[in-house]
Amino acid sequence: MSVAQLTVSQWEGGTVRNEIVSNPTWSQVEGAVRQLDNVRFNDLYLQPDAGNSETYLCVGGGGGRYVLAGVLAGDRFPTLVDPRRPPEPAELLRVGGQEGDYPANVVHDLDTTLEAVHAFWSSGSFDGPGLHWQEL
């Protein structure tokens, strides 16, 4: 396990309440991803180092449609992309308590999302076989 902290956000209108789990197990992380509903639970964050807020993975959306984007030190923003799909039409998702249009090729199903999250949870990095991270 390479993730030191899991943060799950719960939204009530414009107010957020964050639950922080230190050294989360895979079961806790998987449960948090499955809990995302694109309404009240629409974002979670995985940090390899709890003291480093410059590197993390965000999973947003829910209900079977997810966007995965990260931050690396040096203002780098890797995003999971499906290069086989076109970016249009855009899909409406709620992330961070706000609705937004996301290119279709960055919106993923639950299986792909769990695969990418597990790879990040295991390694603390944006890689993994069959995963295409692109800096957008």
C-alpha cells in the first residue's frame, strides 16, 4: 500500500464535510469509490504522502460514471483518458460539489475506475498496465 490518506467528501448544498482515513486498506478505498453517487458523494482524494498536498488522485462523479484526475508537484495534472473514444459528446458530472461538462473520453465505468484507483493505491503513482494517463 502506498496511499497514506483517503479523503471522502460529502456535500450538502454548498457545504462539504470531509472524512479522512489514514493508511486506508483497499477495502476502504474500494468502498469509498463505490459510494460515489454523483450527488452527495461526488469526490474523493488519495494522497501517497499525507503531508504532501501537491500529489494526489481525485476520483469524481459516481453512479457508474467517473473522472480520474491527479496533481503532481510542478503543476502537472495527469488525467485518465480512453484514447479509443472521442471527446464528444461531453458528459455532465458533479465533481467537488459542482456540475461540469467532461469530455467523453475522460469519463470511465466502474471497472476501469477501480483498476486505476487500485494501481494508484498500490504504487502511489500514475501508471499501470493498460492505463493511459495524459497531462491535460
